[in-house]
Amino acid sequence: MQPLLFNNLHIENEPVNIPLPDGVTLTIKREDKNHPFVSGNKLRKLKYNIVQAQQEGKDTILTFGGAYSNHIAATAAAGQIVGLKTIGVIRGDELGSKIDVNPTLKFAKSCGMDFYFVTREAYRRKHTPEFLENLRKRYGQNIYIAPEGGTNELAVKGCEEILTPEDNAFDVICSAVGTGGTISGLINASANHQKVIGFPALRGTFLSEVIKQYTTKNNWELVHDYHFGGYAKVTDELVDFLNDFNSQTKILLDPIYVGKMIFAIFALTKQGYFAPNTRILAIHTGGLQGIKGFNNERIKKHKSILNYDEKI
């Protein structure tokens, strides 16, 4: 099964050499380095979904996402690697004329992905039986449908493989949270002495109920105070923090998920949230492909940008 994509993953844990109060230490698991194009948690989420699609004899994976979706980019790249066609149902019918100026969609197209652009109103109905049946009528029955963000039971199974026995040395596991699949896998794989903390990138408390669908353990909590106003919302303070963090560590962080989590860890540590000498392992779930698009939007609004997109 595609050894270059799924097998022999050796992911490094990289200590962050920035002093934190009370002897707290931070280490980052560099999942962003597990593949150049299908990176981070997206590789983990896609792994068993691709296996399932192949076992069912499907020749196409269809999934959903927005203009700068990490999941869309990763699915397109993975499909090209394993020999499956890919279709992206994209939120925003106006984007159909902007593929070549959108870094994410341009990349996905270069990997062979076909697009179906729908209005935002129609996109909100993407999980309804009527919408899904119309997709099957449009593209045939030989499509494997993966959810937006990739989260399902197979994705959770893949994310359980992020943690290794060596990671038992840590007291706290931290993860950004989008659709809940990654943190669910981490919770399932965590040791009994560990606490798993999630930092949602979206406003609202619905994610707790989603996570409870995938795990029966209770050694976790969500911290909702660091979404910076909601999904894809950022502040100059966050951008300045990420630029400073990169200058000190040379680690690239995306501003939508992982960057907010790292900001939160530093802020909480200063507040005494963690016990003295706590050993924290933060999962870098990738998402770097979206930085160029993020900077393009910031430039249009005459706002500060991340100064490392040329390194992506």
C-alpha cells in the first residue's frame, strides 16, 4: 500500500528552546514533515479512507472544502499518488473563475482534481441525502465520498497512529481542533497519565459532542479562548507572535490552526495554567500550504503578513 505515502513514517519531536515559566517544557511533533504534499494530520486522516475506497473498488474520491482548504489540497495530492481520481466540491460558486489565482485550488488542479463549485447556501446542505444523491447522479456510483475536513471513524483510526510509545514521556498532549478527528485519535492513543488539550479554531462548543462520538475516554478538555474571533480570523498580535516564533525557532506555523494553539500554550503557561515542570507535546498538524493564500488576503487589506511564505 503506497509505501512512500503511508509506510515508514519517522516523525521527529523537536524541542522548543524558548524558556517557559515554572520549568514547563514544550516539544513539537513535526507531523508537518511526514510528506511534502499530503502533510500533517491530513495524511493520517486519508490513510484508511483511501484503503477503504480501494477495497470497495472505487476509482474516485469526492470531498468538500473551502478556497484554502488543507483537506482539498491533500486529497488532490494523495489521489494523484495512489492513482485515484479526485473531485472537490468547493464552497463558493464565484471561485470557479479564480482557480489560477488561488494557490490552493491551483495546486489541487495541478494534481488532477476536478471541481464542482456550489453556492454557500447549497454547500450548507452538503450532508443531506438529497445533496449526496445528486452528487452520485452527477458523477456516478463509483465515487467514495469523504467528509469535509476528512473526519470519520477511519480518519480517527489513522490519527491514533500519530502518538508513539516514546511519547509516553510527556504529561500533556496539545492539538488544534477543526472537525474533531485528530484530537479524537490522540485521546484514544494517549496514555492513562496524560491529559489531552484541544484548541478549537472555530467558535462554539459543539465540538465536544463530536469528539464524544469517537472516544469513551475522559482525559481531555477543550480550551475555547484562542480562536481569535472564529475560523480563519486573526489579529496583528497573532501574526507578530508567529513571525517572532519563527525567527527564534525556524519552525513554520500556520495561522489558522497550529499557530493559534502555540500562541495559546505560551499564554496559558504565563498564566500558571500548567503545573510546574509539565512536559508538553504539541502536534504540528501541517496546514502550511495555506499561508500563501493567507498572505495574499492580508495584503489586499493592507495588513501585516507572515514573513516566511517564501520558505513554503
